[in-house]
Amino acid sequence: MERLHLQDIIQDMEDNFNYKKYLAEGKLLKEEVDVLGNEFLQDIQDDMKMYYKMDVDMDDIKDWVNMYYIGYNSEYDEGPGDVDYEGNEFGSEDYESEKKELVFDTAEREDFYMHLNPEADSTFPNLAEGKLLKEAFYPEFKGETNDKINDIAIAVVDELESKLDSESSGILKGMDYYVGSDGMDNDEVEQGFTKWFIDLVKYLSKNNNEVTISSVEQDGKVFTPAITLKYLDNGKEDISWKLK
């Protein structure tokens, strides 16, 4: 019988274990983050370097992950008889848990920054030359100076982040962002679509149906490549994307 070494076992766990789901169920322990969450922890470290020019110690990241996700989720003991904020019963298809998923998007980045800098007045600290870090290192549409519009570019890059290392093109399908009338009272929804997506459709329509998100670079390193977006006039609100 072939003998499995410890490293083989750990690798198998990393390849096949859904640690995000496990964490959401409140079962992921502190010591398991070290083994199962290495990629996630590295993503946090890389993002803090990219967005805030901060070299955050990995031990500080682990402590925050255990507090922010595991500590928070441990307060929720969900089970039969529980309902979510919309009244859906636990275990039903529509039930939405209040436990945090293991994701590190804009809200989590800002929370972590404020955790590291509790005296900061803003999540966008000034650079030495007085320019906001957001302006210098956040994705922007080429030639666009309106911060609110460039927030759409940030949303696009956040959406594509997991694909940029392995894919060079693809399609943002309108139906994937359609939530219907159920979300009409939600500030994040407009015309039945996720708001940033329908805002992107509108922005494309004002720019001959094609725009480019400029690359994000620092010291010769490309953090985010340039991305060309094109509205596909196929009646489905689809948008193609392609790395330049």
C-alpha cells in the first residue's frame, strides 16, 4: 500500500476541501486557517500591498481573519426554527445565513485597513505627494476622471479578479446579474439588475459600446492588466471582456 506523507495529505485537503463553506458553517478553527487558508491569507497580503502600499505581517492577517470571520461566525448558532431577515426558514433554498463568507472584497479591505489604522479618518490615506491612494492605485476607465464612474471599473475588476490569472477573455452575462423585481427595494439594484452592472451598460452606451480599464502598475509590476469591455448587442445585456 502506498504511504501518504503529511504534505500529501495537506495538499489533498487544500485541493478538495471547501474551506469557505466550512467557515460559513462556523466549523473552521484557528489552526485550520494556517493549513487551509494560505492562499486566502496571501491574497489579503497582496491586496493590502496593491491598494494601500502596506506590507502587512502575515501573523496580523491571521489574527484578523480569526477575529473578523471565525469569531463573528461563532456567535451564530443557526439551526431548525431559525429564519433569515426575509422570513425564510433555515434549510430552505432561499435561506440566507448571516455568517460571513471567506471573501476579501472592497468592504473587507476597508474594514481591515481601519482595523490596522484605528485613528485614520478615511480608508484612502494620502500619499506623500498629496494624491489619494484610490486615485493612484485603483482601476480606472481610460481617460475617465469621475470617481463615481470609476467605481464601476473597480466593481468590474473585483468581479473578474479570480479569472485574470487564468483567463484572457470572457463574457459578463446579463442574466447572471438580473435579480428581478424581488430586489427593487435594494439600493444595490436598478432596473432589476445589480446596480454596478446596469451602470456599466449605461456607461458603455455613452462610449460607442466599448471602453478600456487601464492597467494598475507600480514599480514595473502589473497588479491588474488593462481590460477592454464591449457591449454585445444581442438582446441579452451581455458584455465581453478581453485583456489588452
